[in-house]
Amino acid sequence: MHHTTLFRSGLLERREGALNLEKVPLVELASKFGTPLFILSETRIRENYNRIYKAFHDRYEKVRIYYAAKANTGLSVLAIMREEGAYLDVVSPGELYLALKTGFTPERLLYTGVSVSDEDMQYALKSNVTINVDSLSQMEHLLKMSHPSLVSVRVNPEVGAGHHEHCVTGSRDSKFGLLRKDVVKAYRMAKEAGIERFGIQMHIGSGILNIEPYSQAMSSFFATAGNVSKEIGIGFEFIDLGGGFGVPYRPEEHELDIEQATSRLVMDFKKQLAEHQLGEPVLCVEPGRYVVSDAGILITRVNSIKKTPFKEFVNIDAGFNTMIRPAMYGSYHEVLLANTTRPGTGRVCDVVGPLCESGDFIARDRRLEEVRQGDMLAVLNVGAYGFVMSSQYNSRPRPAEILVKNGRYTLVREREDFETLLKGQRMAEWLQ
């Protein structure tokens, strides 16, 4: 029994033993487009977005869902978000460029950069998007360059959470956001420069399946917001609670009860608004992983099986150049036979990639059904931080990407080839 959300949704199923996503046989796609191969379910992306939007909107009418683009910036994913009416949280000029190319209007974009160069800032200002400021020096730079009509500040509430230490963004040790005393200074600078419209934002981390840290962070965050409002005499058009809503990666993990979570968050939100007399601003949240993670599957081919007296290795054609999360975060991703099922309990093995690196693995000490050379494996939950974190390490071109929808499929990203490896390179003239 697989407990993955995609199986439970009915969009991923086995037909005659082989995996199908939205009625499209995955092995057929792998044969046609090669492996490794990323495959995304359009229906699942829409379902996930609408579930979180409805859960918040049912409880607080003035709500905006900012999809955190960094989770997956594929043009088709962004276009689906645009069609659904989502706003977009972007963290770099490249993400901003892709958002505008996909047809997002500037008023639907929030730019939250960290370590922002003057060039980055100019691009964001020229694009006319809302800027969420991450430091006092960034506010100084911003006000020297321009006087946007609306400015937001990212607050570090000194409460962090996340599935891995690299994903905690709200603790005292984090590089993100302004601490309490600097928040007041930042808004004062903006007000003195003549800015009249304001937002305020926090983000505590990602991969959160327990809502408790949010409640703790909110009381600190709202105390800061209330303090700013009183001391400087400003109101907030929007209050942004950030993202971080987690998804279950392991079969034994329970998915976030979004109804329960939003009920608690909105109740806390309203209570804090009343306590600090902050009116009725727009409530914003920034889900990324929650929207796209379980919509993505990576198909990879088994090149060989290697047995030693100590280990059995399943050698596949996807490495951490394709999917870095297991190597970088120690992340768990469910791995299944895609082309068939075989009886028996299988064996414990390491699923490893083709890179010249000991840390190149997708799964360690994992019990899989009996795997044979030439089999196809499906790695689940790769729609977030899959392709976007891939690289050409070991000079391996990046994979193709397919979007499926109710029996249809289309290539949405071409597979790179060896020519791609030369792109932008030139040999020094004295070496020719």
C-alpha cells in the first residue's frame, strides 16, 4: 500500500502493473523522450492551488495566494498559476523575468530578494513590482534609486521551522529579514522619504507539517507590526505570513490538514489584528512546495545492478545533477518500479546515480521490489525543487520535462544535448 498523495488522488495508478499519471503510461513517455525525465500533472497542480486558496478564502475574504515561484519556475507551471488567478512571489531577477514573460502583471508580483545588487534592484523597480525589503542597507539603496508607491519589509520573527536546518529562515541565526529594532528604523526611513503605502511580511521556513511554530512566530511578528504602526503612524495594506506549508515525503507521514491549519492560522490572524488594531489588511501566504511537489515524478532507467558482500547498488541514469535534494538535505523520496510490479519482499539496496561522487544517491538502504537492469524507476514528489535545482555537473545535459493532463501530454522543456554544454563558452584566443 502506497500512501503517497498522488496515488490517493487517483491521478497516479497502476494499469497492468505499469504506472500511469493522468491516464498516460509513464514508460511510454520514457521510451519516447528518453530518461531521466521529469513529468508533471497539471490537474494535481490546479487541485493543490485551489485547495489552499479555498481553505483561506472561506475563512477570510481578503486573501492572496502568492505562489513561491522558486519551487518550480517552468513556464507551463507559471501559466497554470496565472490562469488560476494566483499572485507570484519571486526572489531573483530571473524569476521576475519569467513571470513577466508568462503574462503576470506587475501588481500580481512580490519581489523578495536577499543580497540584492543595485542591478537587481533597478530591474525590479523598472518592472514596477512590489518590493519586499530584506535589510536596512537595501532600504537605503531603494530610497536612493526611487520612491515606489508601496513598500514592504521582511521581518525575522526569531522563530524558525523547517524540515532541514538549511530550510529554516526565521531564526536568530538566519540571514533573512530584519530583527525587531531594525524594522521600525526601516519603516521610518520609508515614511520620511514620502512613501505612503505599506505591507509587512515574514517567512519562517519550509517543509512545515506542524502548524505550531506559525502561531509562535505570529505573536512575535504582530507585536512588531503593531509597534511599527503605533510608533510611526502607518497602516498595512497587506500582511504576509510567508509560505512553508509542508508535504509528506515518507509513506508514514500524514499530509497537512489544510482545513485545520488555515482555521487555526486565520483565527490567530484575526485575533492579532484586533489586539494590535491593524484594521482589515489583505492576508497573504506564499505556498510553493505545497502546490507543485506531489505533482512531479522523475522517471529514471536502471543501467546496472552491482552486488558486493556489503551492499547492493541499483545504478540509475539520474544523479544529484538531476535531483539534488537527497544529497543536499538527506531528503527521502519514494522510489517505485514504474514498468511493472514483482511479487516478494524485494531487497535492501542503495539507488545511486552516474556521477563521479560518493554522495550521488537518490535513496539509501531502501527496500525495493526486485529491480532488474533495464527497469524504469519512478521517483515521487519531485515537482518542487527538482528541475530548478538541477545542474550540468560532470558535463551531463539536463533532462526534458513533460506536462500531462487527462490522457494528453506535451513536451514543455527540451532535453539538453552536448551542444548545450558549449553554449556561451569560448576558448581563450591564445589557446586556439
